[in-house]
Amino acid sequence: MNIFDKGFTPSEASVRYLDGDYVVIKQGTFVRCAITGKPIALDELTYWSVDRQEPYVDATTAHEAFLRYGRGN
């Protein structure tokens, strides 16, 4: 099944974020940005925090999270 199939429904994935990579724990098509709540397609996922295990929609949002929470938890 792909996105062009009738009845395709996007679903949220569960992901473990690693240094420079991530592992999909529960299959899905997207994750939600921890700051904005916007969906991020897995094939477009570029920014995340390993320490907080959360994704970000773009570099500006990742920087905002860093300013809010610092590097660690």
C-alpha cells in the first residue's frame, strides 16, 4: 500500500532518535514536531534531540527548543 492507494490513511510513527539516525519503533508515515505540533513526514525528518527524544520541523524550531530547554533534559 502506498499514498496513492484508495483508502490510504497517514499514521503517526513512534521513533527512537539516535546520533545521526533514527529507528522506527512503530510504523507510520509521520511524527509530530515537539514544539509546533506540525506533522513531519519521515522521509523529511532532519532535526531531533537525542537527549529529549523529540523531533523538530526545521532548524529554527530546533534552535528554539535548545534555547528553551538547553542541551540536556
